[in-house]
Amino acid sequence: SDYNLDCMPPHGYIHVLSLTDNIGEFRNAVNKQKISGNIDTPEGGFDAMLQAAVCQSHIGWRKEAKRLLLVMTDQTSHLALDSKLAGIVIPHD
């Protein structure tokens, strides 16, 4: 790359902040984020949605809450099994 970027290493999912109504805490968490070197960006977003949906205690969903996750992107998804390129060969449980 021609850019000098301080990137995070590739990863599947990193929990940063549970749901909160503290705007300052949210703003600080967003400002601390770095771009990552992931090569499978569209699927990375879907993986984050899956983690947010199933990791109730980490995310902080209320028991009675309806869960709505919205992803907006201009990238297309890849075909199944492309994750083998990253060495991810075990499907989600």
C-alpha cells in the first residue's frame, strides 16, 4: 500500500462496547477504532451481525427487546466457502 496506516490485524469479531445510552462513552469507543486488514469485508459485517444477535450477555440486549440490525454497504457478498482463504473452515454453531 502507498498509505502509512496503523491497522489492526485481521480478526473475526471483537466486542468493543455493550449497548449503552451514554453518548460520550459511545463516541469515545468509535473514535478509538482502527481500520483492520480483513480481506473479506462484506462477510465480516454479516459475522458481526451474527455475533450481536447471539451474544446476549456481551451486547446487553434486554430480554423483552426486539432486535433490529441494519447493514448498509456498497460491497457485494462472496460465494460460500470463500472463508477457506482465511483458514476459517468450521461453520458457526
